[in-house]
Amino acid sequence: MTATRDLESGGSLMDDLYREVILEHYRSPRNRGELDTPTCSADGANPLCGDQIHIELILDGDEIVDLKFSGEGCSISQASASMMTEQVRGHDRDHAQAASDAFQQLMLTGEPGEFDLGDSEMLAGVAKFPARVKCASLAWKTLEQALKTDSTEPVTTDERTADHG
Amino acid sequence: MVQQAIPEGQATPRAYDIAKIRRDFPILNRDVASGAKLVYLDNAATSQRPVQVIAEITRFYRDHNANIHRGVHTLSQEATGLYEGVRETTRAFINAPEAREIVFTSGTTEAVNLVAHGWARKFLQPGDEIVATELEHHSNIVPWQMLRDERGIELKFIPMLADGTLDMDAARELIGPKTKLLAVSAMSNALGTILPLEELVPLAKAHGATVLVDAAQAVPHMPIDVQALDVDFVAFSAHKMLGPTGVGVLWGRFELLDAMDPFMGGGDMILTVTTEESTWAEVPAKLEAGTPNIGGVVGFGAALRYLDELGMDQVRAHELDLTRYALARLGDVPGVTIYGPDNAEDRGGVVSFSLEDVHPHDIGQVLDDQGVAIRAGHHCAQPVMAALEVPATARASFYIYNTRDEVDSLVSAVEATSRMFGTG
Ligand SMILES: Cc1ncc(COP(=O)(O)O)c(C=O)c1O
């Protein structure tokens, strides 16, 4: 009676969103956990879907020596956080900011630009799902917040908490 | 005459003919973005509207449109007759004693806020207590918190047990001599739990408290008789029961409505206005300031007639069958946890669930690809999520036009999600 659409078949919007690489990061996140001696940290939340993230960094001068994330949320938010940590670990602030800018651009256009975002480019498909862009952006926004070391303000990728139940 | 232009529904309930019902909802035949056929299971958020309601609204604007209550001309009198006619239809639908006790609002939210501003704010004193429950929708929490902060009133919540039912022992302790208002929903939109009003209301009444029932999820889905419930205020929304958005109802006992202060000042709610002062009109006009949603209310009348013709007993029986079936079938899917009462009889047509290691938003996304529209989130009931210790749930909710086949589609889509995320 019920025809289940074939999710495994190529070319669908669903495949663009849930690339295997994304699911892989979701199942086995990199740099997940907490640091013993973070030099700065930030919290981010996406109230609309309840995504929450906590990012801790060890900065040595301008260099991100180490970072870890914790929290919970949908596959897109968690995979994006995992990919983000790989992208900026061992790089300096300017690189991290440039990567974050490139990521926002990716979310706008759905096309990777000049800047090599590594696995994060696999999130390009999210651009076609405006409701999920906030999930994907959360880790990057929170990273930017953590890098402003003097700031411990929580960030949110969505002002609205409305959920018309 | 106006009455002839819009015929009343037949009084005798017809048999539950699901195919015929579905023909009245053309939207159910459409596809979603992925190309899959729509399976609409987000009825607790809003229902669909049948062609009868859409036609009624169109007919109003096409043939009868005018402002109400203030014109002597033909159209204004017709519009007033139609609008006031729905007040009577609404009265009959919930068996209220008098039509003037029906106040049209923009929805449940406005109805609750109207009681908070017009009644509670006037009559509650610092130290008085309002008792609500953890199962409430935010619209039956936030207005009371605002009043608490403004007036120094106490606000207490009857806790929810792990199975989504209310802790009645706690209820007996929390409802006491200081309780002035019990603000309780008849059915939880997040879990579907039907609250035991027959036990709660006497507890409140024993202490002389006023009872407000958020019936946004009850009036659309089961027979509700406000006199049998022995409550004082009942709030609900048209859009969850086949009617248009922007229309809601506050029913209140006449003495209470009469004693209330108006919430908004403006046209239609006054008797006389001088530049110094104004005197209020009678209930319900006093509480319906400004031009109301006339076309919406008229359309709501058609929704009420549609449901009345089906028979609310039949609506409840149909949803109970779907809920029972869904609980059994979804419960068999590995990794699925279902929240709320085990017994289908103790819930409305709502099944809130989670899938191991898959966030509800991802469930919602994959289900949408399969055409299945459900809700993922906190359902405007964050205290329920906190009590369950989950950030969110996925929620399927049924209505008159849903079928067992659609429940099968839901189950297949959840299984597909499970396969995709490698949990099944
Ligand atoms: C139980 C309950 N109460 C109140 C509301 C608020 O209704 P509305 O948004 O129509 O004012 C809803 C629905 O969103 C609900 O399910």
C-alpha cells in the first residue's frame, strides 16, 4: 500500500542534504568532548529545533591549538560542528574567520567558493533547505563568539522560539 | 433571506464515509516538494479546511460583505445576521447556556490573554494562587507568568508523571484555599494526554476557584459540553477544527464576562464615548473591540456545521481507531520510543515519539521527503519536554480525514529514516 521512496537512489534533494560524509560525521564526530584547560569558550543554541552547542578552545596567541565541541542537536548541526573543528584546528584566527565567512557564503549560494572548506563543503545541499541553514551555521557562529575572547555571551542562530504546536 | 443563502447542515448524522470526507479536502491530493503524495499528520498544529468552509468564506465576501453591527443597509444587516448566527452555532456546539457568552477572539491565545487581562488582573490579589499544569501549551503559561510578575500572584504547576499523565496526588496538594484560578488544558497538544477534568474541576470548585480550560485540542476532537464540565471559561481556536485562522472562541459564564474589564478599547465595545469617559457596551460586544474577523467567523460557522453533521462521537471514535493502530504499529519499529499514556483511550489523536540516535528534526525532514507531514520540536510545550528530559519529539496527529493507510505510510517513512541513519 505504502510506497517508500528510495532514499538510497542518487540525485534527490534528500541525498544532497544527507550526504554520506555528513552522516558519517554525525555517527562518529571528531573533536567531541571537553578540554582540561580551555582558554575560551562559547555556547550557542538554535531554539527552533533545540540544537545546543558548547565550544572550547585553547588559543596560543592567534593560533587555535586545540578545540572541542559538545552539545546535542540534529545531524546537520552536529556534523557541521565536527567538520568545523577539523577545518580550524591548528590554524590562526584569520584563517578561522575566513573559513567562517566562506561557510556563510556556502549557505547562501549552495556553491563552494575559492576557499577550501574540506568536508564542510559537503553541507552545500543545506542551502536548499532554509530551515536547516541555521542548524548548519550554529557551530561557526559559536566559534566566532568563542574567538572574541572577551565575550561569553551565548549566541543563537534563530531569534524565534515560535513553534506553533 | 440570509438563512436561505447558507443552508444549515442536516441534523441527522450520516455514516462515517471516509472517502466522501476526503473528497471535501482537495489539498489531501497534492504532492509535496519531493514529488511524494501528501500524508498530512500535523493536525494538532492546524487542520485542513473542507471545500464547504472555503466556499462559505468566498460566498460571504462575494455576496454579503459589509461591516457588522453599525449599518442599516441590507448588506450590513446580512453580515450581522451571519456573524451573530455563528455565535449561536458555537453556543450549540459546546452546549453553552447562552449565545452572548460566546466571545469571538483571534484564537485560543487571545482568549486566554483576555481572561488574564480582563478577569484575573481585576480580581486576583497579591498572594492569590493560580494553578496550571506542566502539560500546558505556552499560551496557557506565559500570560499567567506575566500576570504573576505584575501582580505578585503565585503560579504553581501540577507536575507530569513519566507516562505523560498528571500527578493527581500533587494536584490534591497544590489546589487549596488560596487557589483562585485553575488554568488547565483538556488535552495536551504535545503528548495527546487527556487531562482528568472530572477529577480536577471538583478539586478547584471545592475551594471556590474559577476554572479556565484550554480546549484548543479538545473541542476539535471530542464532544465537549461546557455545562457538564462545570467549568467557567473555555478557550479554543477555529483553525484546529476545519475553520480559518484568525478566529477563536472564549466561552465564559455570563456573570464572569459581565464583571470583566475590556481588554482592548475601541469601536464596537462602547455604549457612549465623550472626550472625558466612555461606558462599555454589553457582553459580548464589550470584549470584541474593533471590526472582528467577520469573514473568518462566518467560515467557522461552516466548519462547525461540518463537524456537527459528522457527529463528534464519530470523530472521536475514528481518531481513537487511528491512534490505537498507530501506537501498535509504531511501537513495533525498533528504536522508536512513544511518549504519553499507553492507553489510546487516555489520549487524543496525537502520537509523540522519538527514534534512537536520530534527532526529531531529521525525522521530520526525511518524513517530508516521503510526503509525511509531521511536527518536530517542542510543540510550544517546553515544560513537557523538560519533564521527559528530551529536547524535542516528533509528533504525528490525526483528524477526521486520516486513514490507516496513512498510518502505514508514517511507519514506512520512520523505518526508512531508521535505515538511513543506520539505526535500524
Ligand atoms: C493546547 C493548545 N493550547 C493553545 C494553543 C494556541 O492556539 P492558537 O495558536 O490558535 O492561539 C494550541 C495550538 O497551538 C494548543 O494546541
